[in-house]
Amino acid sequence: MSNPNPEARTTPVSTAATEAGEGQKKTAEASLLADAWRSLRKNPWFIISAAILLVMLAMAIFPQLFTSEDPRACFLERNRQTPSAEHWFGTDIQGCDYYTRVIYGARNSIAVGFIVSLGVLVISLILGLVAGYFGKWVDAVISRFTDMVFAVPYILGALVFLNVIPTRGVREVAMVLIIFTWPTMTRLMRGSVISAASTEYVTAARALGAGHVTIMRRHILPNSLGPVIGYATVFIGIIIGAEATLTYLGVGLQLPAISWGLQLSDAKPYLTSFPHLLVFPLLFVSLTVFAFMTLGDAVRDALDPKSKKK
Amino acid sequence: MTRYIIRRLLQFIPVILISTLIVYALVFAIPGDPIRALAGDRPMSDAVREQLRQQYNLDDPFFIQYFKYIWGVFTAADFGTTFQGRPVLDIIQQRLPVTVTLALVATAIQAVFGVIAGILCTIYKDRFIDRLVQVSTVMMVALPIIAIGFLLQLVFGLNLGWFPIAGNREGLVSYLLPAFTLASVSTGIIARLLRGELVDAMQSDYVRTATAKGLKRTRVIGRHGLRNAMIPVVTFIGADLASMLGGSIVVESIFNLPGLGEQVYRSISGQEGTVVVGIVTLMVIFFVVINLLVDLLYGLLDPRIRYE
Amino acid sequence: MTETTTTSGTPLLEVRNLEVEFRSKTGVAQAINGMNFTLHAGETLAILGESGSGKSVTAQTIMGILDMPPGHITGGQILYRGEDLLTMGEEKRRKLRGMNISMIFQDALSSLNPVLPVGWQIAEMFRVHRGFKRKEARAKAVELMQKVGIPAAEKRVWDFPHQFSGGMRQRIMIAMAIALDPDVLIADEPTTALDVTVQAQVMGLLKDLQAEHNMGLILITHDLGVVADVADKIAVMYAGRVMESADVFEIYARTANPYTKGLLESIPRIDGAGERLRAIPGLPPPLTDMPAGCPFSPRCEFATELCTAERPALREIVPGHRSACHYAEKIYAMSAEGTEEARA
């Protein structure tokens, strides 16, 4: 999880409805969305990732649909079995059915992803909007503060912080991840706002005497959201990877919680003898992360009129 | 230019101070007895405890403690000592080469593979090679780093047995798998970034001019297209080198490489606060300085950028 | 300059029945439908037309820098000293580019490489085509920059394009294009992006250089004013076809094509004070959906059923004056009359 590169991805959405009135603007936005949807439906990456995500989300919300076994029903006498017709993914060290464990692992991982991404999105929208719109010293203060947190590698910050929290659940892990990961998206939002704020219709709105809040809400926010929304989806994937990494390193979720990261962590000593213990949770983490990132990219491309040409 | 550098350096002072302060606070200002935190679960005599209190100026107010520490770092390269009395600088000196080697090998890998892939994509745009590279870079960018690490360990380490999967006893060869792991995400990003830039550049007016000058296609791409398209790529590679130190924590843990990242991880679990603070402070300084250098590099590569 | 024009022997450049189309998912656009012209040494041919008339595509096709795909050359020949460029080997053709046939583009700022010094870009011509060493090539670059009138060329040789003014940048483009003393110079709207005062200077420079090197100059423009000053011959293009071609004075005095007539009436004239300017009604036909007959017929005041049914060929009306119009003689007679009236 090296730092995902926001600058490279930044392609501010220019708007179709530049000097149009409010009514026209609505239709222009609607057609932009319809356009986006049309191009998404044709994008195979979008279809694949959306399908994977639907399955993963169903797994997270209704794991009972996928398995009738209890993930905590473990019998030492059947431990460390390799995959078979009875136990599709084999059994783990404690003799739990590994398929059931992996299915039940989806919930915690995806929950952390969603909570963190939502939290970071809220912070980024507020800070990015304020910094990008007001500029000058407000921007300077927020940007420098962002730089400072950005300079601390988030895996490191989270490691240090989580290490001193004795009991760590989804809430704690999510909180800490939010604290250390918000700068990337905030920078993206700020850049997006700056390019939206420098457009002529904003100048025009300002000349007509519109208030700050109105301009931000009506003109800037809708036009700067595109890349940020796409990135927020990508970000869910990044965070699911980060949670698994932290838990694997021993500072994330703790037993008796069930999570892919914990399964990876438990499996590490058996890398050579029982690789299936590693392969299955790894496969699920990878698929989920892949699906979120690909979906986010597809959405961002679809919302960005300029990227379509390529 | 000089004025710009000075101004950027001045701006960086608060960034460095506060970033390191955040880390310092995390380690030393947590509720409870910091000495207990320092010692972890190990028993400690009162004499040692008193000595440590003195050494870390723990009887001073928090900010004074911090400033005394950071003053020591910048004036005397004094990163404190471990609980056992070993200078943290000593540990850093011992471990730094491993991490630097890892980061440099990874940077070389991502630069070479990413750039070649990006060029191939542009030359064979919308053909099979382009599609193949695009699909693989999507995978590379989207797979979590631990997944890639384990995958490489399983396939190339265990099944094929080509590379060692842990430690660094076999010299440079043992750095290959970890470096590929650390480089994978960025290789994908570089390939995609360069493809986008180069495709744009190849459609630009100045490349049309270069063709009209009667240059060979290789020269048109190499001298005129790439020269422009590489600007964001080079800055990305630079900026990525800065964030690699953070990524090294995970990779070094997976592959048991005795570098700074693995040391930080171990010290965090072992609650050796001084080591953590020392190494992290160093990493933050690296990060900030590399980013400044990247900014300046950008100006060298693109003559249109003016520093004021 | 007309004195040096030789109409005998093999022309420098001859374009015969050139056809170019652009293919995309949505359809086929006929960018050029049978382009014909000849160019001799020392001669200036102006290709005149609105945007989308195919004049830039013609230039790019001659240069061999057309993007293919989407462009496809579907027919015709481009003869350089009697040799067909379109069937020539790629390597041979590449060597002709820049060396024998070179080109100046409209927007010098985007056409010069932004990250390479201008001197380097000029010197590159000598290094690649002539194999000059770095120092020799640099000296040549300075020399050329002085020749095109860049002050303090010695000092500015390592400056970047963005550090020059628009006119100076276009001069640098010119220096690069004439570096290897080409026979044919194609100038695609060379002054459109410049201020009016600078335009005249740059055109003057082009004219001087042409006379000095006895180059054949193809001037692509939509500006009738520029044409009158510089050109020897004019080819008026409309919807990918040549509508009329003749000597410059001939066309201004007696046009034989309704489109040219419309163009001439749409520009203000110094001697025509008080006259109302007339615009040509309507728009050019979409290239993807060309009318079966004369492409100008939907907008033409003289159009008849014949015009919408049959596409007129480009034919000689009087020696050296060709027009693609069924009623060319009628228009020719009309405009000749008009000129007499104006003189009276």
C-alpha cells in the first residue's frame, strides 16, 4: 500500500452547464449522469467489479445465505484439513470450517472500508471546500496542516496509535485509519474545488451577489465532486487492504473477531505447510480490494468528460 | 530559485516539527507512565527508571521534552538511546542500508518496468499488447501489497524456489522479491500514467512538427514525446521513493528483512518508544526532504515552471 | 516573382486527383475529393478556404504527417519532381521531409517543443539530416535565427519557446523549416495567430526567403487579404474540392465560380465604401453527407437542377483559369462586366 497517487488521478470535472440558468443546469447535470451511466454499462471493468462487489456485500450483510455452518463451531479433531468436498476451503488450526470463516470475514473488512471512506470523505469535503474556495491564509493553514499529517506514513501512524489501544474493534481501527489517511483525499478535493472556483460562472455568480454558502453549495460542490466520489470508492478498497495489513501486523482487529486480516495473520506460520490457509482469505481480500478500486476508477472516468477520448 | 528553495525550506520547518511532534506525542504522551511504556513488560529497577526520567527530560513539561529531543536530533544527530542504553543512531546506522537497498532496487524495478510498459502501450495503442498491459496494471494497482507479497513468496519462493523468501543473507538476490512487492503498485501506476501522458504527447502539435522535420519515429517518440511525457512520471517516481519508507514496514515484515521498517514494527510491538520515535523522525525528515527535491527536479525538467 | 515562374518542364510538386477520407465508427468523412494543383519553383500557390474545406488535410497529406488512421488516402498521386510520394518507401520519404519539403504550422507555441531550447530544435535539423556535430549545428542555428530577424540570437539560442513573443516564435518555426534549404515550403495559416502588425512582418519575411531560395511556397489561408499581397496563383477550396484556380489577379478581377464570388463580396474593400458586405447564406455541407451534385449548390444563388444532380468537373474556362461550375462561363462574363463597371 504505497501512497496512492492522487495528483496523477486528478482530472477535474469541467461542467457542461457553464452559463446556463438553474433549470438548464439541472438537465445538463442529469444528462451528464445519464451519459456516465451509459458509458459505465459498456465498460467491462465496471460490470466485473460491480458483480464481485454485489457478491461481497451480500456476504457481508447476509453471510447465512452462503453457508449454514457456524463460523465458531470448531472441533480440534478435524483441524488443518486441506480442501475437500465437505470443507471446501479445508479447516483451520482450531478445526473451524474455513469456508465459513472466510465468508464471515467479509463483514468486518468491508465495514472498516465503508466507515473510514465515509469519514474521510466528510472531512475532505469540508476542508477541501473551505481551503480551495477561500484560498489565502485559510488555504495556507489547512494545506500545511494536511502536509504535516501526510508526512507521517499512515501505516506507521496507525501502528503506533493502535498499539497503545488495548481493545481494538472495528470502531477503533476505523477511527485511527481516518486520523491518518484523510490528507490524500483532502488534497484531491482542494484541487478540484480550485479549478471549479476559477470558472467563469462562479465569477459571474459572485458578481451577481451570491453568498459564499450559495456559491459553494450550488456551483462548486456539484462540479468538484466527480473525482472525489470516484476516489472515495477506490479508497474503500485501499482501506480494506490497509485493515488486513494492520491486522496481519497484529495491531488491527483482535480475536474473537473474524476478519480476513486475522486469518492471514494466523496463517503466516503455516505458509509452507498449509498454504490454503493463506490463499483463501488472500483471494477474498484481493478480489474485494480489486473490485472497489476498479469500480471507483470506472466511475471517475465516466464522470470525467475529458477522459472519454482515450 | 535560491529564494524559492529558502522559502520552501522555511516552510518545511513547521511541517517537520509538527509531524515529528505528532509521532513523539503518540509514543510518549499517551496516558500512563511513559517509562512503563518504554520498558514494556520487563522489570526495571528504580535507579534505571530515574536515569531514564532524566535522560528523556520527563520531569519537564511535554513541549520542552519534545524540543530538547528534536534539538538533539538536528544538532547532534542524537536520536536518544534504547532502554538497554544502546544509541538509537547505532540501530539506524545498522538498519538503514537494508531499507535503502530495498527502496532503490524497488525504484529501479518500477522505473524500468513501468516506463517500458507505458511506451509499449503507446506504440501498440488499442492492440493486444496495450490491452494486456492495461489489464495487468489494473491488477497490480488494485491488489493489496500483502497479497502481492504472499503471492510472490508462494509462487517464486516456494513452488519454483527461485528466490529466497526471507532475510537478506543471499545478498542482492534476496532483495528481489521484496522489491518487486514494494514496486508492484507503483509500476502499475507509472505504466498507466506514462501511457496517458505519452498518448497525449503523440497527438500534440510539437510531435507533429517533429515528424514534419523528417525525424525517425524512434527519435520522435524518444526525444520529443517522452521528454515531455516523462516529467510527471519522474516526479511520481521521486515522490514515491519518499513514501516507500512507510511501505517498507509491511514488506520488511513479510520478508523478514532486517531494515528500518521491520525494526519499527518490532519496536512498536516491544514498546520501545525511543527507537520508534527515532526512526519515524528520520523517515519524516526523509519524506519532506525528498519531496522538496522532487519539486525542484520538476522545475529542472519543465522550463515553463517558474519559481518565485 | 511571376517572371521567374517557369510553366514548362516537370513541376516541383503536382497533386493529381487526391482523395482523402476519415473513417470513424459514426461514418466516413470525405475530407478531400479530387484535389489537383501544380507548383513550380519560385511560385506561390495560395490554397484558400473556410475551416473544414480540406486545406490543412491537403498540407498534412503532402507532408506525410496525416494521422492514419483515422485518415485514409483513397486515391490520387502526389508527385515531387515527378516521383510519387504516396508510393515511395517510408525511409526515402522521411528523408525528403524537412530536407526537401518542409512545413510551418499555425500555432508556433504549441508546435514548438515546450521543453527543448529553440536553438536545439533548429540545430536538430542539421544533426539528424546532415550529421553535424553539436557545435557546428549550434552555430548554424544562431545563423538562421539571425537570418529570420531574431535580435540577440547568440544569447537567445538556448531560450525556450515560451520565452519568446508570438511573432518571434513564428520566426523560429520559419528558421527551422528553411534550415535545410527546401524546395517546397508549406505554410499552414502562418500568420493567423499573430497580431495584424506582426502578420505583415512575418509574411514579408516569408516572401523574402522564398525569393532568396527560389522555393515553391504553398500558403494555406482563409485570409483573402494575405493572398492578394503574396500569392501568384490561387486554388479556392470548398468541401474538399478545388472550386476555382487561376492567377491571383485573374481571380480578383474575373472570377468564374459563384463560391469565389461570394467570398470576394464578403470582404470589405477600400474602394467599395458604402457598399453593403454580403455574407454567403447557409453552412458548408457536412463531410459525412456530401450532396450528390455540386457541394456548393445548396447555398448557391445560381443553382439549377443540373447543379443538384451532377457534380461539375474542374475545367479550363480560359487558359490558366479553371473552375468547377456548370455555369462558369456565365459567372466569368458577369464578374468581368462588374470589374469594367467598377473601373468606369
